[in-house]
Amino acid sequence: MCGIVGIFGHPEASTVAYLSLYALQHRGQESAGIVTCAAGELVRRAGMGQVAEVFSKDVLEDLPGNSAIGHVRYSTAGESASCNVQPFALRHHRGPIALAHNGNLVNAASVRTELEAEGAIFQTTSDTETILHLAARARVPDVVDALVDALRQMRGAYSLVAMVPGRLIAARDPLGFRPLSIGRLGAAWVVASETCVFDLIGATFVRDMERGEIVVMDVGGLHSFKPFESERAAPCQFEHVYFARPDSTVFGVSVQSVRKKLGEQLWAEQPADVDVVVPVPDSGSFPAYGFARASGIPFEMGLVRNHYVGRTFIEPSQQIRNFGVRIKLNPVKELLAGRRIVLIDDSVVRGTTSRKIVQLCREAGAAEVHLRVSCPPTIGPCYYGIDTPLREELIAANRTLEETREFIGADSLGYLSLEGMLQASGKRIDEVCTACWTNEQPVALPPAEYQQLGLFEKAKR
Ligand code: SF4
């Protein structure tokens, strides 16, 4: 879970990158960073925390140059520590280079072990650093060829931006797990994880990067090539279900439109005899709208979200029931009391939050609380860059539907089917990644490779 941006050829590149990271803040709140390039040198400012905590006017003024890359991070591989804050910036024998990465490289641990055995010294625990080590060792003169050489050795998910003096480079893995779009801001080029960035900075959407594509931006314009062999496509279906912003267009499709269709399909498959449809905000809102529209049942914002909760808060010593959830979500008693409600959520992971939300609704006086979920049961962790827990923590991987309903405390529980999710998205199963619902990995991992996922597993514990 990360967001990346690159800007080439703009006089206020750092400010544009900063604004872009604001638009991508939902993709990671652990750390934020920007690297700019001026007079052949890279300047980096980065730190732990959200964009507003890391960057001030003074910090941005310390970032000169007309090209920049930026990153917001939510750790998947590599612990949450300042050494792992991206973009990485370093100097190798071809000169300075900076790199920001979204995705997870499934063979990073085994590549790292080999490199360390040969004497490489790593400064981070991030999978991304392996790309830089491999690029530095590549026996080719040009840095773009070196990156291609490095990426050819990596497996898994990457959408990335790299910067060297005079050039910005963007790449998307051959299966296309994570999104990356190209835009134009006046004469400048912009690449970003999601199109909501272009709306904020006033850029025009040009096109999505193709899977397996490398794009190089320099004073001569934009140059594209596809150095990687074409494999099957595996864009992450979870981007449309939960992760991407609803005002973005991801993989060529409007996220809000998919979410509404998921809700309509959910009603067709898992109807509920209730008085009112209530979304679990924010990501349940669009599927709930679709569910209400298809069913004709009134839609009510029966849970209100506090958007201003920070990362930490002090709990009162005298315990308040469900304080952790209550500080983020408050039920509107006037809308729920005495009514049979169906809660619409985008996913159920551990089940603990759903259980608390159902309790909140009952305490607010709801006569019945039914839960409908706009994707299938999550039964496996994600190896490609979304921070889902380990299998033993996933409720649907360890309990039957009835046991899950009982744990959550809902009057009934229904998930959207895999077929229904794909139908609503207009996709075939071989066109997207659905591994967290099917355990069928689009990147075949031999058993030994699973053993090598040490970094990944450790990061999740
Ligand atoms: Fe997305 Fe799930 Fe595949 Fe991960 S496993 S890339 S979350 S669909």
C-alpha cells in the first residue's frame, strides 16, 4: 500500500509533488518523502508521518529543481522504520539516482540473501532496495538499461518512478498489479498512482501506463518501450473494491461506478428484508448506494465518520465500550432506533471491527442488524503490496460463514460471490488478480520461494 508520483519539467516540481502526495494520502500514512533534482544533484526530504506532518513551507523551499518524485508509504515488506522511508536516493557509479516503489517483490528476500552473500551491504529492510543493488551491478552503461536488467530479475508487483539528472523513468510490472497513469501539466509530464492526483493539480489525463512498459521522460519528450515478455494480466481487483479513491479511474474504469455495480450485484445475490441501507463509511458508501438503488430500500448515513482522528489517541482510564471504533464512527440514533438495518461494508478481514460496528448499531437501538459485504470472503494474505493480515488472522479462512456471523453478532451475513464481483467489474478471472479470495497466485511461487518470504512475513508480525 503506497502511492507514488513523478513530475518532469515543472518549475515548481516539489510543490506539485507535495500536492500530489496529499491526493494519494489514503494509500499510505506511515511516511512521506520527496526527492528533487537540481544542477545534477538530488535533494531529499522525507520522514515518518503524514504529508502535512513531514512537509512545511520551509522544507518545500529546500527542494529546488524542475523534476521530482514522491512517495507515501504503508509498509508491507520491511518494517515501519525511518530507514525504509522512500523515495530512496543514493549515488552509484553512474551518478545519483532516486527511486520510489509501490508493490511487493515476492523474490526480494532470496535475491537479497544472494547479494549479501556476495558482500552487498543493505541499509534498509525494504524489498525496494534490491532493485537499486541489482541496477548498480548491471554490466550496461546506461541507467535505464541497468534498471531494466534489475527489474528482469525481480518477480511480483511494481509500479515505480526513478529519477536521474535529466530523466524521469516510470515502470510497471509485466502483470500490471498496481496502477500508474500518465498526465500532462502544461509542458510538464506527471505520472501518478491514481488519476485523482491530476484533478487536484490541474493536469490532463493522457493514458494509463501499460503493464510491462517503461517510460522515460526527458527534454526530448516521452519515450516508451516494453522490454518485458508479456505474461497474463493481474491488476489488483482490491483496488476497485476498497483501496483506490472512488474519484479515481483505475485500470481504465471509474472506481465509483464499479463500487455501485458491486452493491447492485450484492442485492441481487444477498437481499435483506430491512427498512434501511446503511454504509460503513467511507468505502462502503458507493456499494451501499448501489444496493439501495437496486433494492428500492431507503439509503441513510446511519454511521458518521470522524475524519480528523489522528494516528494515536489517549484512551480514558475509565473504559468506554468500543472506544477505538467509536472515536472513528458514531451511530446516528435517530436513523437507527427501532429499524431493521443492513450494513454494507467493502470487506471483512479479521472480523473484529465489524463486530464492534454491529454492537454500536445495536446500542443505538437498531431492531435488526444484517451485514452484507461487497466482495467474497478474504481467505489469503496479499503478496503483492496490500497489507492484509496473515492467514491465521483472517476470519473467513478459519471459520465457516455461520461461525463468522456468530462472531460478528449480525442477524445475517452475506458476501458477494467471486463470479458476481467479476461480473460487476466487467472482468474475467484470468484478467485480474483475485488471490486474496481464491489463493490462486498469478505469480507462481515454488515452495522454496515461500520459505524466502521471511522479510514479508516478519514485517506483518
Ligand atoms: Fe489485490 Fe488481493 Fe491480488 Fe493482493 S492478492 S494484489 S489485494 S487482488
